[in-house]
Amino acid sequence: MGIFPFSAIVGQDEMKLALLVAAVDARIGGVMIFGDRGTGKSTAARALAATLPPIRVVENCRFNCEPEAQQDCPDPCTSKRVRKMAVPFVDLPLGSTEDRVLGTLDLERALAHGEKHFEPGLLAKAHRGFLYIDEINLLEDHVVDLLLDVAASGENLVERDGLSIRHPARFVLIGSGNPEEGELRPQLLDRFGLSVEVRTPEAIEERVEIMRRCDAQERSAVKFAAKWKSADGKVLRQIARAKKALANVKTPAQILKDTAALCKTVGADGLRGELTLMRGARALAALQGDDKVTRAHLTQMAPLSLRHRLRRDVLDETGSTVRIELAIKELFS
């Protein structure tokens, strides 16, 4: 069965928006999706990756090198031939070891022949694509720490017994989980750029439409994909235009002040909230074809950027999203 088209996903608008924003600007730092089972979390992430155009890579390169960036490759990546490949989408299994994730050095070969022979890990395979972790709240904390460090720096460094290998590892990190099965430590959750909460649709019409579309895709994936090809093409062009325009989108001084004021009012820890909110609002402006960030962009991205960074008050039963909405009304109404 083929991959479900991104445009055919019913509802879950906030999750789709977060994925689009992260695809436009990978510096935002990935997306954490919490919600019920069977709500399309992995389906949406896979669908977006499949929607994007193929990338150009050096033939036989183990690190998905861009032809213009061969000098950054730890391999003697000197092939003059270029091929196209689908945007990588890598699943990280829960039982993955640190070596499986980062890659390993062949110490025996290095010591015997003086050669640095590196076996790339999952991070190398995910370079220039997506790294998806289902049930991330069940993954070992130290592995999550490593993933977040690499996602933030865009580079993977492996050091073993005095030998070291460094290679680019730029990817969109997407984590999903069910809060009922355990929560992420706040320090780790804060490292994700955006946070989304998804719920099982309540409207009967939506649930019926989901059944119809899933049934149609199961009956004929080719016909179903063809039906949504035009809509997915629009999404692709929207992302391409936004990436091209992103560097020229202006962020007025007043918007920066509004960003800082909002983060201070809701009590967001640290400065990651401000930076993520600023980048997210800018990427949203680019997606919508605007040449500067406005307060509307800021307030739309605020819940996604800040809800997972708020301190919990055991005496206050108000949810994070409601607290952010109340702060927006207080500051900007």
C-alpha cells in the first residue's frame, strides 16, 4: 500500500501546520506530537516527506552529500556523477543503541592499517530528510539527548579512542508519543522547537470522511494518489516558495518586543521560546506569501512554540494552551 497523500489527511490542521513550518526552516528544531493512538501522527510525517521533491546527491555517497558540499564528507566522496533520490525518511526503533544512532568506527581496521573506517548510523541516513521517533517518551533519555544535540547543531561527531569522525546531519526531527505511557523530561521537551497536541476527531462527519478516504486508498492506492496529486503539488510549490523567500522576510522591531513580552508573561523558561517563536512566525509568513512578520503570525505560532515550555503550577488547573491564549488577550487585545 502506498503512502497516504498529505493533502488527503482529514483535520489535524495544527499538526500539518507545524510540519510545514518545520520543513521550511529546519533550524526551528523539530516537532513533538503528543496524542491518541491512530490519529495520523506518523502518516502525516511520512506523507510530507513523500510530497517533497527528490534531492540531488553524489552517486554512491553514504552520507547523502550535496554535490556542492563534497568537501564536508568524511568519505573520499569524489564521484562526478549525480543522482536524485527521495527525501530520506528514517524510523528510529525504540531499542536503538548509541552506536546504531551515531555510527561506529572500525577500530581494528584503524589500528591495523591506519585507516579511519566509519560505519554510518541512522543520523547519516536521515541527513537532508526526516528522522521519526514513535513513542519517543519510551526512548532512553541519553539517546534523546544525543539526537537533540545533533538536530540543533546539524553535525554529528563520533569520537572513539582518540579517533574522530565528523559529518553533516541536518534533518527535521519528529517525535510522537502518548502521554498516558510516560512523559518526556521537561529539559528534553524544551529542546523541541514545536509541540502539537492531537486528539481523536469528535465530529461524526470527520470520522466518516476518514473511513471513506482510508478505504479508497486501500482499494487502489494509485488512483487515490492520482486524485490528490494536484493538491499535494500545491503544497510542494508553497514550501519551495517559502524556502526561497524566507531569508527576505522582515521581522519588525515591534514584533520582537511582542515576542519577548509574550514569553515573559506566560513564564517560558530560558530563551529558546523567543527564538523558536520568532523563527516559526517568520516561516509562517513565508508560507503565506507575506514579506514581513505580523502579530497575526506571532499569535498563531505562539501555542505551538510555547505550550511545552511553561512551568507547571499544581494549584493552577489551566492548560498551557489556555494560559497562552489568555496572555495574548491581555497583551494584544
